[in-house]
Amino acid sequence: MEDPRIHALVLGYWHTIVTPPMVFAELTARVVAEFRERGVEKPVVASLAGDVEVEEACQYLYERGVVAYPYTTEKPVAVLGAKYRWAREAGVLGGGT
């Protein structure tokens, strides 16, 4: 999050016995919130794969400003791409038409 060369994050989670989905979600939300408090605002999207527990974890993340989708890897990346295209066209990133 601190690296100025990184403009957004795509996170992937696959349900394991070692790290349940809510542990991943709580840690992710906490780290993103800490950086936002320090003025570091970057888009973060997440894909969570596993059983139905990932649905609750996605909702938890979404409520805390992390766009998260269960059972899919394509949708969060497509959302990030749409946000990038909008920002570019709006002149936020420069190089818009």
C-alpha cells in the first residue's frame, strides 16, 4: 500500500483450514483502514473462493470499503478495470480522450 508504483490491489483468497474467511476479511479491512487513516487511498478488490462462509466475509469487506465477491475471480478485476477506465476518462489519471 505504501509503494507509489502500486495504484490498486487485487486480493485473492482460497478457503483453508488454517485461515478462515473472516480472519482474512478482518485483517484485510484493518490494514486498509489503517492506510486510509494515514491518507493512503487505493482501490482494493478481493475475490474469495470457498464454501458459503466466504459470502459473509465478502459482505464484511464490502461494508468497510473493500469491493469483494465470492466464488469469482473475474468480477473484482472487471470492477477495478471499470473504475480505472472511468477515472481515466474523467481526467483523474490523465490521458483521457
